[in-house]
Amino acid sequence: MRGIDILITNDDGIQSEGLKVLREALAPLGTVAVVAPDREQSTTSHAITLHRPLRVQWVSDGFYAVDGTPADCVNLSINGILKNRPKILVSGINKGENLGDDVTYSGTVSAAIEGTLIGIPSVAISLVARENFKFEAAASFSRKIVSLVMERGLPKDTLLNVNVPNLPANEIKGVEITRQGKRVYGDAVVEKVDPRGKKYYWIGGDILGHRHIPGSDFDAISRNKISVTPLKLDLTDYDTAEKLRGWNF
Amino acid sequence: MRGIDILITNDDGIQSEGLKVLREALAPLGTVAVVAPDREQSTTSHAITLHRPLRVQWVSDGFYAVDGTPADCVNLSINGILKNRPKILVSGINKGENLGDDVTYSGTVSAAIEGTLIGIPSVAISLVARENFKFEAAASFSRKIVSLVMERGLPKDTLLNVNVPNLPANEIKGVEITRQGKRVYGDAVVEKVDPRGKKYYWIGGDILGHRHIPGSDFDAISRNKISVTPLKLDLTDYDTAEKLRGWNF
């Protein structure tokens, strides 16, 4: 593959409209390659495939499909199929938000985590909607933030998690730098019986709402603002570490 | 399932010796249930299964196998098959370390993240070895730390990531509260051709070493100490957030 500036991936899969929109939006900023899973990979989190080989399929000009996870796509692109290291990795535009604790499950964010681990400035971009996706504002903001990150860089081991309201651009009330919020999850697990009389379970994963935390990603979105949350790879809880030093091990 | 105090899971799968050792070690502290994946689920990260039903199989007294990920096991146990909320979740004893950036890929740690999200104090325990596993010290320390957490609790949204050297107990030099370290990953992706002449790739995932960070998990392990790292669910990089507020969006 020829030298590229911008690597795009996602977790919705190679067919997703979000990829095409993002590629078009970023084309003015440099040469773009799209390397994405060959099917939907939502909630795969940061899974990486080490136990089997991976295949890469040429789909169309600049679009490649991988039979793996979003993290696989990033690792394989940068360490395998791309001739050069891209200047930036962009994951998205995801059809659906990645707010609060979503980031620990999200394939979209995990691709950006993998990029960051490999040392490439990385941005995850999600559209806050379940249907009737309006990509225009997200596409336009993607170009802006990618251009800024290419110019200014990001701190080592930090990525950006961007969520854009599903509104026409003129109804968006600006950009806010936020903190990761907190979801309130439902506890529904459905228990049923299959046609052969055997019991099965299905995890509901219902979302009941979120805590009201001023300055959080949820808070910004609720005020029709674009949310930009810097996330870091170091999960250490330094305050608790201090307390644990008083425990009698 | 009867009322239980301690829920055990892992990512090595229901057959792993680490589960049996852990269950035996924790039995004096309360009633234990083991709910673990029916096969190995390493590097599945925090993947959760929402697109298909899950099956639970009774394996033997107190041992249940689920055809899903470690996070599935935790969610399904607490929200589905257990009659009561356990007092603590323990994930392990993993055959292999979970140090530094491993925590973002680790099924072992992800189970503890899922437990924490659900509001159960959670501890991940790993043995730093690839072969010749010596579980005695890890088992004995598991009992100690689980007993302490049951007594004192953990801060909301914080879990413990424990790594134990693969040494006889009398060669272990104590316990250290640490911070998450940094791996140095290799960039090897192997490109080969299959028997039908088609190209395939295999992610090497080689680990070349780690950065020397005093007080890190790697640092403690290198001095034959048990490493206890508190990890938090909030990934926000607050320092970078301040800087980003100066960007011209």
C-alpha cells in the first residue's frame, strides 16, 4: 500500500456509511487508507487476535477489509500492510455514542487505544444516535480536530474520544472539553427456553440513564455540544494507592 | 444457585488449574461459586456478548461454564443466575502476568472491570509465569487480600490488579502497592502464504520488555515482590483536558 498520512478504521465494519463519510471529510488533509473489520465488531472492546491468522481483502480504492477486530485492523495496518507509519489514526464515525463507561466496551475507542499504544496520535469519533444518522456536523468537526491534532500532536499515551450530537451543524452549540461520565446500567438478563426445551440467557445491556456530572461527556451532549474527552492509558488510581499503603498485607 | 459470598471467574477457561486453586484458597472466607468461560478467552478484553444468547453448563459442584467471555460470566452471574449479589468478585488465578498495558487487553482484568461497573468490589489475580506454574504463594496471598477487601471494601469504581511472582512463598520479598507500568511491544506481523497460495498475516504480539519506571508493577515483580495496582474506571486525562481548552475549535 502506498505511503499514507491518515489511517481510518471503525467497529461498525467496512460497509458502514461512517467510514465513507469520514474518508471524504479527511481527504483534503492527506492520503487516506481505510482498513476496517469485514463485519460489525461492536462491543468487542480491545480484543486482539493472536490465536489465528488474519486475512486482508481489497474492497475498493483505499478500502481494505480484515476478518478481525478493530484493534487487529490497527495493529495489522501499522505493523504489517502499510508501507509507512501514518501520522494519525481516526476511528469512526461510529453509528452510536461512546460516552461514559462505554469506552471500556467500545471497539471504536479500542482502535484508538491500540493506535496510541503503537505510538500514533489517535482520535475516536462517534455520532450520538441510534437511527436517522446525520453525519454532516460530525464529518465537518472530524476534519477540524484531525487537522488540529496533525498540527499540534497529542501527549504520549493520551487519545481523544469525540462524541457529536446528531443535529444539523447550525443547531450544535459549540465544543466542550469534558470528563468521562458514568452510565447507570440496567441489570436485565433475559432467561428463556429454546425450541428444544433448553434454557438460555441473553444479556440485556439496557441503559437506564447516566449520572448528572457537570462537565461530563453526557452533560455536554445534553446541551447539544460536541464532547471531546482526552483519555489516558494509565489507569492507576493514585489516591487509592496511597490508602492501600496503610493496609496490613 | 444458593446464596454465595464470593464469585470467581477467569479468562483461561473452566478447566484451568488456577480456578481450582483459587476456590480452595477462598473457601474458608465464605460460600464460593465459580462461573467461567467454557474455553480459553485470553486477550478478549472487555468484550461482552449482546448479539446472541448464552448457555450455562453445570460442570461440577459450584463450577459453571458459560459459552462467552469473562465479562459475560460476571454480568450473567450477578444479573442472572446467582440468587444474591456476591460480596466480592475474584478473577484468576491467571496463568500469566497482567502488567502494564496488558490490562487493556486482559480478559482477567476485564472481568474485574465488569464486576466494578456492576458495583461489586473486584480483584484480578495473575501469576507471573509462562510455564511451571507455582500457585502456592498466589493462593495464599489471594486469601489474604480477598479477606482484607471483604473487611474494608474498595472505593467505588476502583479495582485491584494483583500480580504474584512464580516463586516459593519464602522467596517472595513482600507486597508493594504499585502503578501501572509500560510495555515495549514488538512490531512483528508475520506475512505468509497458505497451502492454496493465498496470503495471510499473523500478529506477533511480541513483548520486547518494559520501561524502567520506579514504583511500577514491573519494577515490583523484578524485585520478587507481589504487585498490587489499584485501577480506576475513569480514564479521563485531566491534565490534557486543561491544555485542550486552549485549542481553537
